[in-house]
Amino acid sequence: MSSDHQVRVLRFEQLAAPLEKQVYFTCLNMMGNHEDAEDCAQEAMLRAFRRLDSFRGASKFSTWLYAIAVHVCLDELRKRKTTYSLELLRESGWDVPDTAPELYEQMETKERRRKLRDAISLLPPEFRAPQVLVDLQGLSYQEAAQALGLPLGTVKSRVSRARQALMKTLLDNGELFGHEDRLNDERRGN
Amino acid sequence: MDCKRFEPLLEDCLGGALIESTRLEAEEHLRSCPACRLRLKVVEDCRTLNEEDEVPVSFIEGYRERIMKEETLPEKKTTKLTRWLAVAAAFVFVAGGTILAGRNRINNAPDPAAPPESGYATESDTSMRGAGEMYASVPDMADAPMSSAAGKQASAEEQTEKIIRTVQLELTTRSFSKDYDVIRETVLASGGRIQEANLRIGYGDLRTAYMTLRVPVGKLDALTASVKDAGRLVSFNESAEDVSEQYADVTMRLQTQKTKMERLQALLLKAESVEDLIAVESGISDTQYEIDRLTGQLLGMDSRVEYSTMNLTLRELSAAQTSQDKEETLLERIRNGIAAAWKTFSDILGDLAVFLTVALPYLLALAVIILVIRTIMKRRKK
């Protein structure tokens, strides 16, 4: 290995190692399963290493790295050509019952997370990407817009729609009302 | 506060960054709006969604290993270098092919001046011995304008003076084929003949013709003058060999032999014994042989005297050497230069078209192979 290459590797590791966990989770939330997440995260890290020279510091390194990860995932998802229902993204015609938030809260944390993951995986990738960056990785709207190369307004509206869609999935799939027995058992247990 | 106002405050609400009055308003809205309560809880859960997840070791080891192996230059630079190399290789390929196609064109083209045998060789040496093998009747000597002293001598004292004239000429030309034809026509029209003609194609496909011409002595000067006009004269050399003495000597010896023959024939009639007869016959045979030999010598000399030899070299010039061709004005030189450049350009275009047409099936096959390799490589990468 040449000394130049060693220097590059060291520099990259210094910058990227603290973020490797977050890169992996970004890919996990985008892809919905560990196997695809690992492939995409590896590809993202390799791509970032190859393009290290093109990072000019215009954004935070983390934003730049997440952007690469999200784009690797989007490329992969596009190749699969899965069709997503846009019905979820319709704003009108749905209502949240008064008890819903409390019922949701009463579910086991593990279960809630599983349901949420499933719900996220149903979002169309164009909505999933900003939602993952903002709600899961904690990026500001501005950073997410920069990472995705989209206008700020677009990112805001997509995140909002994505959140609505997540709630709708939880309600529509009967996650909060379809398992009364189980929920009652849990309540009794508590 | 309504849902629309609440939603942008959601992040701050989670982080506890709201000012007191807004916080109170928000809390009031949350109490009355189950949708916003659920939304808040969902986003809160999203923030901690991966809290308990572990990052697989295989990912961390895997990407580090791949980076270590990435010994090559950064992707962008490699791509650039590869692109330039590909462009250079393509250029060399096309240019080489065009030149090869051009070479074939030159070699295959029937040269108007060259004999058909010279077709495929870059360097040919073909003899045209015997071309125009027709001895025209000796023309009227009085018609020919005589310029040199030797010529005048030959004309005035033709019966006694025996002069062999030889002319050596070297010409350069740009319009080789045309000038070659002009010389050939002029020689044949004046009753001469081409004894030998060799064509040689040298560097840069420039041709040189070496010709040995036999010209009636009376037409030599006129012919020399007109041939000189065909191209640009580089060198000229004329010689006249006086063979009168030698001719007279041979004539005398022939006469002696003829007289001897007459005497021997008279002796043959008088011979009485067989021995005498044999001796006389032998003498006659020897004498006849001598008479034939001397007569042949005289005829040879006559031929060389009546038909002068012209050794002519016609050299073709390249487009870049146009200024050496004749005396040209600047305008003519420019015009000729442009014409030469245009010819070269159109030749190259033609060659390129020929090469691309010929190479098309191979290029298509190559493209298919490259596509297949790239697809395989991409799949492996994944």
C-alpha cells in the first residue's frame, strides 16, 4: 500500500469512523432490512472514500456522508422498481380517534418500533429519504434539503406528508385498535 | 393554536426549546388534538428508533477492507485518465486505419503511366523494352531544325561523317502522369521509339521514370526542345561520338573481304584436285563469315547514327515542393498549394470512410464485448 493511500485512508477514517453507525442506520431505515442496509452502507462508505477529494467543506461532513448514503439507497430502490401506494399521502379523509395516542403509547417499545419500521418501509422512497434524514437522523430541514439537492419547501412538505402517512398506516392497519385483547392484557399486566 | 401552527414547532417541542408562552399554547393544543399528540409520539419514537440496534461488525470490517484495497487513484482521476487514454487509443486506431486504407488505395490504383505489372508493389521496376517497337521510315532530314554543331555536321556530311549523338535529360514535374504521356506521345509521333522505360515508386509515393528513347537524328533537337517544356529541366548533357574513321576502316575491310571472295570463287572454278577444292571451300567459308561480321558492324553503326539515344529521367515532386516545379508566380504557387492540400484532405476523408466501413463489423463486435464485460464487472462489484 502506498504512503499516499495510507494517508487518505487515515484521513477518511478520522472523519467517517464516528459516523459509520449513523450511515448504517440511515441505510437500514431506507432499505428496511439488515442485509440490504449492509450492502448499501458499504457501497456508500466506498463511494465517499473515492470522492473524498471532492468534499470541499461546503456542508458538514456528516451531511455530505448521509447524502451519499441516501443516494446509494435511492439508486438501489429505483432499480427494484417497487410500486408504492400514494393513497397514504392523501391528506383528506382521515381522522384520528381521541384514544389513539394513548393506545399507541401503551404498546411495548419493541413492538412500536417494529410497526414504525414497517410503516416507514411503505413510504415512497422520495418521501422516505427526507423523513429518515430529519426525523431519524435529526438533520435540520436546511441540511436535509442540501443533502438531497431539493428546495427547503419541498423537504418540509414531504416530511409533513410522510409523518401523516406513518400515522395513517398505524391507524389503517389496525395497529392501535385491532388487537384489543392483547392491549387489554397488557393493561391488566401493568 | 391549530395543527398547522403546531407542526413546525414539533422539533422544538421535542427538544424543549420552546419559550414559555408558546409551550403553554402548544400544550393546550395537544390536549385537544389527538392527531398532534400521536404525531409527536411518532416523531419522538423515530428519534430513538435505532437506539437498541447494533451495527454489524461485518459492515465495519467490510468497508474498511474495501477501502484498504482501493489502492488505485481516486475514482474521478482514474476515470479522467482512462478517458484520455481511450480517446488517444481511438485516435491512433482510426488514424492508423485511415493510413492503411490510403496505402491500399495508392497501391491498387492503376497508374496511367505505369505498366500494369507495377500494380501491387510499392517499389516497381518494370521494363517496357520493345514498347512502340516500330522503326519509322527515316524521316526527311531537311525538315528538322538543327541547332547544335554536331547536328549540322550530321546533316551536311551525312554520307561521309558518321556521328552518334546521345542526350541525357533530367526533369522534375508535379503532374507526373500528364508529362509522362506528353513525352511518350511526342517521341512516338516524331518516329522514335521507347527502348526501355523503368518506373520506380519511392518515398511518399513519388514516382520516377527512367526512359531510354531512340529518336531519329534529324528530330533530336526539336524533340529535346519540346521535352524540356514538359517539366522543369534539372540537368542536360549532350555528347557526339565521331565514328567516321571506324566506319571507314570497317568499310575498307569489308571491301577487301569482298574482293578476296571474288578471287576465291574464281579459284574454285579452276581447282582440279580434291585437296585444292577443299582448301578453296574453306577459304570461302572463312571469308563469308568475316563479310557477315563486318556488315553487321556497319549496320549497327548506321542504326546508332540514324537514331540518337535520349536518356531521360522524369522525377515527380511532392505538393510541398511545388516551388521547384517550373517558374511559377506566387498566385500559381498558392493555387497549386491549395489544390494539393484539398486533394490530400479529400484523399484522407475517403480513406477514413473506407476504413470505418471496413472496420464497422469489428467495432460493433468490440462494443458488444465491452458492454458484456462492463455488465459483468458491475454485477461483481455489487
